[in-house]
Amino acid sequence: MYDLTEAYLMTAYICALAALLGALLFGGGALAPLAVRVLDEPAAARLLRAYWPRYYKTAIAIGGVLTLIVFATSPLSALPGMFCLLLGALAALMTTCFFIALQLIPAINAARDAGDTTRFDRLHRVDVALTGVGLLTGAVLLALLVYVLPGQFTYTV
């Protein structure tokens, strides 16, 4: 069984991850569609072209810190090593999805500017899929952390 300090740290990690996922869900699910619906096309384009890089950079920065924390604290944890490795891999996958999505933004914007709707649609679908996989991976990571917080693993390997 892990000690109280580890439980407090895990609770803080869970809160940070939940806040990140909530902000990302709100940004992608509420803010962007609202901008497209309410603003005229040039204004929406200006807003979203400024917004999406910040969205992904925030996800990468916070996800990167959370990934480093998982790997840095794993040797000190009472959780089984393989479980810690799984947590770290999920955090890294989440962050990588957002990093790749960020790299697609210039190509998406170029396709839109060139009027190449086929390329734009394809790249946009890939970007949305990467964002979805990143969010889903973060949700799985969050669920696993919530599962172990009450002390589900009461042994060390």
C-alpha cells in the first residue's frame, strides 16, 4: 500500500489532468463550433487560426509535464512497475497525438487558402482524429489513476 504523500500527489495529478481534459474538451467542443456559428467566415478564420496553435501548445506543455512526472516518480511509487510504465506510455501517447496535430496546422491552413477542399478535408479529419485519440487516451489515463487512488494495488512487485 502506498503512503499518504503518494495519495496526495496522485490526487493533484488527477486534478491537473482532469482540468487539462476539461479545458481541451471545452475548447474543441464549445468554443470552436461557436466561433464558426456566430462569427462571419473571415473573423472565424482569424480567431481559429490564432486559437488552434495555442490549444495544441497548451496540451503539449501540460501533457509533457504530466508525462515527465509519471516517469520521474515511478521508481518511488508503490504501484507495480508495469502499471507505472502503462501510465507513462498513455501520458506520452496523449502528448504525442497533440504534437502531431499541431504539426498539421500549417498544411491545413495552406490547403484552405489554396481552395483545395479535398486536401483540407482529409487533413482536417486526421487532425480531428488525432485530437480525439489524445483526449480519449487522457480519459483512459484519468480512469486508471482514479482506479488506483483508493489503494487498489496493495502489493509491490
